[in-house]
Amino acid sequence: MNAADDKAILIVGAGPIGLAAALRLSAQGNAVRIFDARPADPVRRDTRVLALSHGSRQLLETLGAWPAGAATPIETIHVSQRGALGRTELRHAEYGLPALGYVLPASALLTTLSERLAAQNLHIEFDAHVDSFSATPDHITLGLRSASGETRKVSGSLAVCCEGGIQDSDEDHKLVSRDYDQHALLLRATPVGGHHNLARERFTPDGPIALLPLGRDYAVVWTVDPAQLAALKALDDASLLTRLHAAFGGTVRLADVRERSSYPLSMRLRRNTVGERTVWLGNAAQTLHPVAGQGFNLGLRDVWELAETLRGAADAGSADVLSRHARRRRADRWGTAGFTDSLVRLFSNDNTLLGHARGAGLLALDMLPPLRHFVAKRMIFGARAWP
């Protein structure tokens, strides 16, 4: 398998995007190998909560990897802003869908993908940190290193990079980046009276707050600045709950909060997601602000479009094939990144005139079904409204 003429597709990263890519590419007849820097662990640990669109559910169902029992449907999305008029609601029945989206633990999706992988006799090569990429006109070679220091090399036709963040020091692919000077404070909360499969997105001058139904609870994504984050982390649960009620504007009642964690928010977008016999997908291609929950869904669409582009290709890593993939992804990637970035910049301020404009925009969405449907379908299926 180490020969220079190996035609396997080498997948770097065994997170949900990497495993989805392995399943999809293998189903099309490609030989794939999967590498992950982490040690082998029978219990795949991933504490994230994922918001998936209905379009993403369709993609995962095609792979036979939809974790139905772990997914909580979002039937209605209520969007509002604090301190100003204007609100809108998106309802699943308007689009003839069982739900607009779903919320589930990332660990549940990883388990389902891993089970499907095993059923296809595909295996993950753990403890394989990629130290180097070396491409020639005919193949690409990865230099791998184990935790004990052992090294080896593997070759293939294409490297599909699905793990790791994007660093500003990336020399080969210029980035579009923005530091929002915000953090996401993640909580679990129990709604008084239940959530009734209603998700809420509340825009405040400090940033958006999302309440996503997850089981009987809400998964809370609360955007705050660094000073606020430190102050909120110092509070006990009862005081934190009081602050959350105040930030949300008194439109929802929660019984408790728990399970705190946080991470900084920024946008990192590769201008070009392909290189010499290399392609980047998911968070390795772009990281977005969590507003509107678009990041993971965009990554799944990256997977799907790559597989469609490679279908029938004699050489998966050829420059022509990869250029075609980059062109096919351009509208969706830039459109989604621009949409989320514009939402953050438009709504995360206390400008009175902008507040009125925002209210008018939300009112227009509520009063004009064609406009509302246009926005909703692109949130559900992406810029090209797949399928």
C-alpha cells in the first residue's frame, strides 16, 4: 500500500466530516484509507452539539448513517431581536418537511458513522499524525508519525484533509479571516413547560443567543465578549440563569443551566480549497460563526460535491478535477460565509438606526412568504438549494 502508484484516496481526520467522506467515496468504488492523529478509543468522545439542516439529514440517510434516535427535530425557528420591533418564524409545514433541522450530540453521529464504516469493512488508522505532504504529478505522499516517534510514509492519488483548524500562518493558501472579539458560552438548560420543538435565535447588541431543542433540554449558544465571559463563568448556576433570562429579554423561561464550556469565535476561510493533489473540507476549509448553525452543514455539502466531482474520474487528484471541484463549491462557500458574517455584523451592535432597519427586515421576512422561503431553503439546502 506504500507504493508510489497507489491510487487510494487518503483521508486525514476521522471526525464526522472525514468519516462521511470515506463512506461516500468508498460507495462510489474508490479505495480509501483513513488516518487520525488521536489514539484508538473504543468510545469516540466528542462533546459538541450539532445543528443539522434537513438537507444534511438527507445526505446522511443516503450514507445509511442517520442517527434518528438521537436527533431532536426543529419544527419551528423563531427569530427576534432584543430592544426593537421585528420578528419572524419559519415553520416546517410551509415546506412540506418533517422538520427544518435537527439537533444531536456529535458523539451520536460519530457512533453511527463508525458502525457504518465497520459494516463496509473500512478501518481507521489511529495514532497517525501527518507531519508532511509531498506531491508529484503522479501521486501524493504523507509522512506519518506515531506518538512513540515511529515514522512511515503512505502514498495515494489524493489527500482529503478534514481535520484541524485554519491558521493565519498558512503560507500556501491565503485566508479571509475575521476575529469577532466574541466567545460562545455553551450551556444546557431545561425549559419550563417544554420546548415543543421550537428553536429560538435572539439577536442582542452583544451577539446572538440560540436555544436549540435537544432531548428535553435546550442547548444554549450564548455569544458574549471576553470580559462578559469571565464574569459569567464566575457566577453560580442560579445567578447565571438570571443573567441569561435578562439577556434573552424575558421571552422564555428556563428552570436551570448546567454543563458550561466556551470557545472563541472567528471566521477563517481558505480562498482556495484545493492544492496539488490535496483538497480541504469542513473545518479544514472554513470555520464560521455559529449564528444560524451553518458550519457543519456546509462541510457535509463539501463532502457531497467532492464525491460528485470525482465520480468517474480516471485520476482523483488531477489538477483539472480539483479545479472543477473548487469552482462547484465557490458559490455555496462564499454565499454561506457572507450570510453568517453579515448577520453577526448587522445584529451585534446597539445602533438605533440599524435596529429599526433590522426590525423592518425581520418584519419583511414575516410578511413576504417568497422572501422568507428563499432564505429558509438556502439555510436548509445551501446556496444551490439542493436537491
